[in-house]
Amino acid sequence: MNLAIETTNLGKRYGAVQAVEQLSLRVAEGEIYAFLGLNGAGKTTTIRMLLGMIRPTTGSARVLQTPVRLGQREPWAAVGYLVEQPQSYRELTVAENLEVARRLHPGTPRAAVGQIIERLGLSAYAQRRAGTLSQGNAQRLGLARALLHQPRLLFLDEPANGLDPAGIVEIRALLRELTHEHGVTIFMSSHILAEVARLAQRIGIIHQGRLLHELTIEALEQDRQRRLLIRARDLVGAARALRGAGHPADVLPDGTLALSASAAIERPDDIASLLVQAGTPPTQVLVEEEELEHYFLRLIGAAEGVDYA
């Protein structure tokens, strides 16, 4: 397996603050990897170290099989990035900003500017000064600059910032296309698990500078808590029948019965039949999955000794 990104015990300290600590990552070529964490968790600091913008305090990093060092030229011709707020020349138009970016990447054809403007939905704004753009269109311009030279590796720091729901769906489709059809590796940071779960193949969760958990999307779905929720007119009778059949239920504040045993969750029809035969038919039987945001907070809380249940 060829690695697009590899870090070993990577760390960054600012005085007494340990922004990133002992970070070891492996990201395969052609993979979409999501780096998930709260604001201030160390996501942007990590990306800046991977891009050679800041020097790590400890450890090492390789990008496209090349050691990352400040001042070196390789492998940046094959890397695109959008870090923190998108940067542009405010007095230049969208098209002029992209022409400047094109000239920084020798070999990128002139036609690439018009193509990326159309692809990012910026045609109506091509001759508008960058400083007058909305936050969403400024984000699109930043993405256009990152993609202009057709990079093999793309670093995106909170790529959905400022985009409306339609724009988020559009960019998600574009990133998926880049990976699936062109083999581009994408390393993206976010604090929104629900968004990255729709796109990434693997997720790394960082908290207070440390990598807490790394898992595939399939493992995430299996790891999320589930429970069977039951409503019945005869709540006491239904609870008694379930308990007698070996399915003790918790009573939630709204009067719903909740069963967490996998035997009940996997066979809700059997539970419904049991209650009908006991003379306490259910009015509702529902398998509820833990919300992604709650799952994220639960993992963070476990690291801090906080119960988010």
C-alpha cells in the first residue's frame, strides 16, 4: 500500500501549550481521510506541519513519500490545500486571482482557469473582485485555487465553511469524484461528524492534541449505540411482560420503554409479538440509532471522564 501521508510521533508545542502530541498517522493514496475534532483540538496545526508551514517540535512527517522540511520544493507541485480562511488578493477579480495561482504552477494550461471557475460554480462571479464575495463564494474560490493544478493530494481545513446546504452537497460530490475517478487523496479536517461520515472512508478523532480513536465508517456504524423504543397504552403491563420474558426495559421520562440488549434490537418483531400475546400490544416499536454528534461527544467525554449518556 502506497502512503500519501505518514507521520511518526509528530508533535508541536507553543511554550507551555502542547498543541499536538505523539501523532502517528497513515493515509493511503486514493483515500478520503477525515480528521475530526473540536475547535482548538490541533487539526489546523497538524495540517500546517504536514504542509511544511511550521516546524514540528517532535517527530517527523512524509507527504507523497517525501520527508516534509521547511523551505523544500518537493512535493508541493502535486499538493493542493485550503487552510483556515481562504486567502485571495481582494482587489483582483476571481479570474485574476486564479490566473496568479496558475502561474505559480508551471505547466498548468491557461484553459484550467476557465474550467475550474465553471466547475466550482463561479462563472457569474469571474469578473467580480474577490473582496466583495460572500463567505460561501470566497470558500469556493479557495477550493478553486487548491484544485486548479490537478493535485494528487488535497488538504482541506473545514471545507464546508460558509457554504449553503446545496453548496455542501455539490462540493461533496466533487470531492467524491476526485477520489473515485482520478485517484486524488483527500485529507480533510472538520468538527462536524455527520458531514464527514457521508464522505470519508476513515476518520481520526483528535482531542486536546492527541489522536483518541481511528476507525472506518463501517466500524463507526457498528460502534454507535442502538436501543429499541416501545410505546404501549398499558405501560406497566408491557414492562412486566418484557421483564418476565428476560427483556428488562428502562422507562424514559416521556413514558417510552427502552431496551438495549442486542437480542431485542435485532428482533423487534419478536418483541412486538410477545407484547401482543401478553395482552399489552405496542403502539410504537422503533429501533433508534445514536446520533453522530452524540457519538462524537461520547468519545470525547470518555477521554475527559465526562458522561454524555
